[in-house]
Amino acid sequence: MDFISNFFGEIFNIIFNFVAVLTPVGTLGIAIILFTFFTRLLLTPLQIKQQRTTRGMSKIQPEMQKIQQKYAGRKDQQSQLAQSQEMQALYKKYNINPWAGCLPLLIQLPLIYALYAVLRAPSKHITKLYELYQQLAAAIESTINNSATVIAEVIQQLPLSATAQLELDKMEGAANLGDTIANFTTQHWNVLLEKIPELNDTIAALINQKIDYEYFIFNLVDSPSQIVASGNYFAFIIPLLAGASTFIFSKISMSQSQPAANKNANGQPNQAEGMMKTMNIIMPIMMGSISYTVPYGLALYWIAGNLIMMGQQVFVAKIVKKEEAELEARLEAERKAERAALAAKRSNKKKKPNQGQKKSSTKAIQEKSTAKKAEIAEEGVKTKIEKPEKPAAPKERKERSQPGKKK
């Protein structure tokens, strides 16, 4: 991770030198705010992609649920693979990358690490501070004969932080006095000046220059916990601002990323939305707690970042909403076509039995009619055969009526 720290350290050094030309007071604090603005500008495309993904995933929830229902209860490897492939095809169809939502966070981590390293060892990355600490070291060595012993006693009385000690250990014994005092907090300097009062006159001007560079309401290399321990309870506002700004930004981001609450088939809010609401509570508390123990400069970076992102969100939302409208129109057209096809299919299924029934009924009537005709014809033939001949009575009556004929 050192190459990341060195890369952003160079950028931070350029910004610091630019600000130092404009003002020698609050230089480090202004440089942190400008550095934050610069990094947020670099992350804008990723933020657009993150919101596009979040809103897109919300819009295609019905399609995702269909795939999940299709494979519900099927735990075999082949079914799971088929489900995964259908999900990937769905994402590809609508140009959605489910991992895009994690990219800004993953990239912010090295940025935070880099800034933390800069604030823990500012002279390692910022040229003007390196020169200032070397001048302080030279003044201490010229005033105190046993300067190394005195510095060791100060560190024994008030140990350096684990991160500061790690930075010195990385130098493998090559660290000079300037590198060591670059990791001093305000408390370390107070202890040193109490031990060697004569240093007050020797390094007073250099200490004032250091204060001008590093102070931005509070000393940026001190943590709020150290500032509070020194009796300045006003420093409690730092973690409170860090937590509050995180909460407000999360609420704004969530409302614009998911404008309508997604619900499952039972009408209950889905699991993802519940997790988001939980994270919106946990994250501010966590950031407030972390900001209380790390250098104030890092907390300033986080607070400034949240404020900048709130304004940035307005710009990003305009772009994403335009794309969302296009996606919604496409989805609506596809769903309408699907409903029409389904209705036509159902209509065809209903028509087929009726037509068959009608044909069967007609055929039955025809068969019945034919059978009736055959029956009538058969009865007619039978009647003709069985009908007896008429008696010859009229002929006999005729013969009897003829005169001159005897019986």
C-alpha cells in the first residue's frame, strides 16, 4: 500500500505548496479540503455508476423475483448455476453491474489510508513540513547536548501511537531526529518544552510556523481524544459532525437511490431495504467513534467529503434520473408485451375446448338424425312386408250382381 500513499502524497504535496503560497495560516486544513474535493471529483463517474446500479436493481426487481421463483427450492448445483447464468444475462441485458455499488467504497479505502499516512508522517510527503521539521531538529540538537536521550525520555513518558511507531520502524534505523519529531503531537511538544525550558526561545519562531501550518481550529495531527484529554472539550464536536454528516448524506443518498420502497410478494419491505436502514444507523455511529481516535485531519477529510458529496448528489441525480426514465420506459414496454402475449395464450386455450365441443355436438346431432332416418326407413319396409292383402269381396259382389248367372 506504500505506492498508493506515495502517489496521493505527491498530489497532496502539490496542493499544500499551492495553498502555502496563498496563505501560511491553516494551510494543512485548506489543503485537506481541496484534496477531498479533488478525490471526490475523480470518484464522480463511480458515484454515477453506483447510483445507476442501485436504481436499476430496484427497477428490475420483478424480473429478478421471477428467476428466483423459477428456481425456488432447487438446491442442486446445476439449478444454481442456471439461476446464476440467468441473473447475469438479466444484468447484461439492462447494462447493470451489481458490483459497481462497492467500487467507490473500495477506492475510498486506499485514499483514507493514504491521507492517514500523510497525517501520521507529514514530513515524509509534504516538502515544506519536512524542511520545517529538519530545522526544528537542528535547533534542538544545537541547544541540547544529549538531544537523543531527551527525546527518548519524552517518548517513554508519552509513547508514540502504534501507527507513528510503525512509520519509524519502516525506516530501519535510518530515521533522524527530524523524522521522529514529525510524529509528535501537541502533548509531546509540551512535555519536551517543560523538560528543556531554554528551547522556548530557540524554536519559538519555528513552533509558531508549525502551528500556522497545522492548525485549523484544532491541531490537525492530534486526535479529538487527545485534544479532549488536554482539557478542550469543544473537540467533541468533531466526531459529532463526522457522525451527523454521514447520517445526513446516507439519508439523501438512500432517498435518491431508492425513491420508492420496494416490497416483496407479502407487501413487506424487502431485506435489502432493511439492511440499508440498519447501515444508515450503524455507519454514523462507527464513523463518529473512529473520528474520535484518529488525527483530526482525517476526520476533517471525512466531514468535508460528506458535505461535498451532498452537493455532488444533486448533479449525479439529474444524470441518473434521465437514464432511469429510459430504463423504466423500456421495462414497461416489455412487460406490456409480455402481458399481451400471456393474455392471447390464455384466450387460445379457452377457445380450443369450445370449438371441439361445438364440433362434437354438431356431429352428434347429425349422427342422431341419420339414425332416426334409418329407423324410419326400416319401419317403412317392415310395414310394407307385414301388411296383409285386401279381401276379394268386391269381385264376388260384382259377379252376384250379373243377371243370368247361377251360383
